[in-house]
Amino acid sequence: MYFKKILLAIALIGLVVAAYFAYFVYTAMLSPNTAFQNEEAYIYIPTGAKYQEVRADLEPLLKNIDKFDALAERKKYTTNVKPGRYAIKKDMSNNDIINSIRSNNLPIKVSFNNQETVMDLAGRIAAQIEADSSSLYKAMTDSEFLKKQNLNQETAISMYVPNSYEFFWNTSSEKFRNRMLNEYNKFWTEKRLTKAKNLNLSEEEVITLASIVQKETAKVDERPRVAGVYLNRLKRGMPLQADPTVIYAIKKASGDFNQVIKRVLYKDLEMNSPYNTYKNRGLPPGPIAMPDVSSIDAVLNYEKHDYIYFVANVKNFGYHKFAKTLAQHNRNKQEYVRWINKQGINR
């Protein structure tokens, strides 16, 4: 009889322990533990982060951080933190949260366009991925890397084709750069390479000319015509005389790429700079900005015509008036000069 009581007591204790364990499993592992009302929240775990850093980011999102700690310890997540961008959905359990931040690193869309310098590009990318602008700039301008790609400091920006790309948030500077090299090589299809060869231009020279075209006109439908003007000038051995290259030269010399220059003055045309296409024939040493794909393709698919000159059309803003002769161009230019003087634009 006494022995039966002992067995019964042991059984009851076992049931209590089992019930407690079941309660622990449910509350620590399976019950919802999110404290936010949105459908999901995201956490960004830096490279090299320790559990305490992750815990600090998670605490405002969870109802009970202690129960999360207990399960994280049991599942050995506390010593196996992975960097990346992770989603936590509303009403997730601790178990689901740990599974998510352990193995479900989510990619992001990285977008960029129309940057004027490599430094600008590095800053734009740094705002979207973990790598900082300094490390990105260093990777993008690495002399050994550029030399292997037949690039230099002036043409380094040529390698980055504006678009939206999918990356993991914790992508390193070097991996970002290397991926963009792959994208650049994919962009230059046989068809595009053949068209560049027919123009007697390298890929980087096409992009340099495209950057001038883009700065000259914001109208995508006008870019092939503008490209045709510059290609006509190159074929005839004439200087490009592109105002945007002079503006770039001024900015580069001053180190201030944020300044706004609306008017190029005659004195600016005397500036000694390889980017001054009034004083130097041919293309400048590299792009004066990052052209988008429409500008690059405008050069490769330029409009064939006999125009040599163009000037802003003050009766159809955004577009230009084109001329085949200098006399016709001067008439168009006088109309533009009268308009710009009337606006009081001195710089």
C-alpha cells in the first residue's frame, strides 16, 4: 500500500513536470510573442554582431524578451548570430522568429542613377546596404582592380550601369563592386559591342559621350538626335564644344559638385582642363556623370542627320533647335541669348 502511494506520488510529480514542460514549450516556443501591430517588422543585423546587439533590437518588438532569451539559448542561436536583413511577422512565435533570423536573410532592391562622381555613387549605395561610403569608394577606385578592367580613376564610374539590382543588405564593398562588374559585362551584349565598334568607340568612350548627351537634354526622345550632332563633330574632327563638359571642369577644379551653374560664360571657355571640349578636340578623359541606359543606347542608335549645331529652344522648353550651318545656328543662338538675358541668369 505504501509502495503504491509512492508510485502515485511519482506519477503526479511526472504529470506536473510534463505539464510545466508543455507550458514552457507553448509559451517559449509556440505562442505569439510580437508586440507590434504592423503586419511585419524588419531588423538589420550587422556583420560581426553579438547576441546582445540582436537582443537590443528585438526587445522593443517582443512581449517577453526573457522567454525569447531562454529559447535562443536552448537553440544555440546566442552563439550563432548571422548578419543580414530579416523579417518578423506579426504574431510570430519565438521559435519562428529564431528560425527566421537564423536562415532567412532577405534581399533588398538597390537602385542608383545619374550620379556625377564615384564618391556620389558610393554615398548613394551606402544609404542602401551595410557597407559604408568610405569602403565602397576605396573598392571602386582600387588601382589594381581598375587596371585589370582597363579602367582608370577618370573612367571608373563607367562600370556602373544605372538600374535596380537585388542584393543582400550585408553585401561587402568588394562583393558589390564585383557584382556590378558582372552586370556591366552582361550589359555589353554582342549587339551593343558591334554598334560601338562601328562607331570606332570603346565601351567607356560610348559611356563618356552618353554622359554628355544626358547632360545636354532630359528629353529621352531627343537624345539620339543630340548624339548624332556630337558624332558628326567627331567624324569631322571638330571640337565637341559641349557646355556640360565645361561645367564639369569648373566643378572638378573647385571640388564642389553641388554648385549650380545655369550659364557658361565666355571666360569659362578659356579654362585649362582636359574636360573643356571647347579647347580640346575629341572626348574628355571620362564621363562627366553617370548616363542612364537610354543615353547609352541613344549613342549606339544615334539619329543619322547633317546637323552640326544645336541650342536650347526657348519656345519649346526642354528641347533644342538644330542647325546644319553656322549662320542658322547663330540666329537660333541670338534668340536664346536674348531670352536668357531677359531672365537675368548671369551664372
